[in-house]
Amino acid sequence: MPTVTIHFRELVQDSQNYGSDDQHMVSRVFFDLQVGDKRYPRAHANIRQKVGAVATDPIEVSAPAGYTGPFDRERFQVEVEQYFRGVIGKDKPGRSGKSLRIRDCRYRKEVTVSFEIR
């Protein structure tokens, strides 16, 4: 089984450029992806959640843009969600649409994770 390594680099939160609207916030996570010996630099995936969501509400994670090979979609969802929640946190502004919504906020935090494709 090939090993997947994701080197997360940054997150852009709630951007209209990526599809945010009055009902959903769309954020984008940027990362370098390596599957086996193949590298995919500057890959990204979108994260979609309802406006007004709280830290424990579910989010949707797209597949990595530009990658179509074998993949563990469930594990990717878990790792992206963990990165997203680790960067945004429950106490940062713009996390909830109930009182304040901050758009196009860029967070840089490098985190690397690896896992095998099942």
C-alpha cells in the first residue's frame, strides 16, 4: 500500500472566491501532497460548512484538486478536518456567523501527517 504524506501549509477561511455565500462558508486548505513517489505541490481542498456553525458541527471536505489516483477519502477527511479545527479553533473570530463573520482570513500553520492507503 502506498503512503500518503500531506504537508499542510495554510488555510484561507470563508472566501467568496472559493464559493462562500449567505448559507455556506467555504474555506480552502493548501498543502503539498505526496502519494508513494509522486509529488503534487501546492494542492488544495475546499472545506464547506453552514454559516453559524459551531466547532463540533460537521464539515464537508472536497477531494484534493488535481489528484485522481488511489486515495483513502475517509482518512483525508479526518486529517483535513483536524487541521482546520486546529487552525481555526473554537475561540477565534469568524468561527460563528451568529455574531461576527470575518472573510478571507489567511492562517499559516505547517503540519505534516502521513498514512497508508487502505
